[in-house]
Amino acid sequence: MDKVLSLSKRRGFVFQSSEVYGGLGSTWDYGPLGVELKRSVKEAWWRSVVSERDDVVGLDAAILMHPRVWEASGHVENFSDPLVECRQCHRRFRQDQLETDACPECGGDFTEPRRFNLMFRTFMGPVEDSSNEVFLRPETAQGIFVNFQNVQTATRKKLPFGIAQIGKAFRNEITPGNFTFRTREFEQMEIEFFVKPGSDDEWLQQWVRARFDWYVNYGIRPGNLRLREHCRR
Ligand SMILES: [Zn+2]
């Protein structure tokens, strides 16, 4: 990992954020080559899911949304990880990622787990009280859902059709991963595709196949790709 990191930096792909001030954990800046690469990926994706299809339209929703959006979606209540703290060295961990009951750093024991909400909070306007609290979106999907009616009315689309979006999302991960693989600020490319009840399985299969082929088309070996079953509502 250190080699990849140092190569990415030397060639101008990815730099540690705020490096001259010691760096900010788990945030990364894309350099001259990195930004071109990222733009190319986003443009290729947008072409294949929006420009070249007549059943998907685009959207660019704001990062800040009404707090009630996140109540309705269940994020305020449920978007959390179990956090434990070592009583000796006071390092914090995600309980569900620990393999033992003892602190991996010092062997100390842990506090009882508490639910830690992963949404970043800030305040809208000059008064910092709870009535002005807003969240940086933890995913782009809700911007699509709350605009469904607007988009449908404006475009006169009929089912089945989809809405695509590329944008930043933020999650205050307790333990971010290596390098750019699990970061607290990241960019998502996402489609919500709306279908008539009963045709969902058929459409899901079509999309899974289309997206899988897209990666293979750009040279990724199928053996390096893994399809993951997502839960159904
Ligand atoms: Zn410890």
C-alpha cells in the first residue's frame, strides 16, 4: 500500500489532503492526472447510463437537504455503527469489525458499545442550535427520491425510467480504510430506476448484466468482479 501511495503522489494522481499541515485523516486530493482519470470515468459512466439511453435522465441535487429527509429515510435513527472505546488507550473501534474482546492496540478492555451516527452535522445560518442543524448527505439517493415528482413532471417520463446522479457524499466512518478505499468524503455515481410492480426482477437482471459488461468492456477481468446480492425491501 505504501508503494501505491507514493507512486500515486509522485505521478500526480492522489495527494494527502492538507499535507503541508500534517494531513487530514482519510481525505484525499486528486492531482493533475488523478482529476483527468476521475473525469474520464465519470464521463464514460454518464454516457453509458444517461446520454446513450432514452429511459434515464440526470440530476444534480444539493449536498445539504432538509433534515426531515433523513428522518423519513431512517438515517437519523438507523444510520449508525456500534462504537466502543478502549478503557486503557482510549482508541475507538467499530465493535462489529473487532475479532477479539480485547483492544488490538494495547489489550485493554472496552466500554459498552453505543450507536454512533455516521452523518456529518453542521448548522445552517448563524445560530448553532438544534433547530438549525443540517447534515451533509450520506448518500446521493435521497436527492433523487425527493425530486421524483419534479423530474417526472418536467420530462413527462413514464415508467419504467431512471434518474442518475454523480456527486459527493459524506460518512463519518469510525475506522476509515486504506488510502481512497473507504473515505469520509467520497463521490458516488448512482442510478435509481423506477419500474412497474412485478417487473422488478426482470429489470434488475438487465441492469446487473449491463453494468457488469460495462466494466468488462473497459478491460476489467470478469474474475476480478464480484456480484453482490443486495437486500430487498
Ligand atoms: Zn487500547
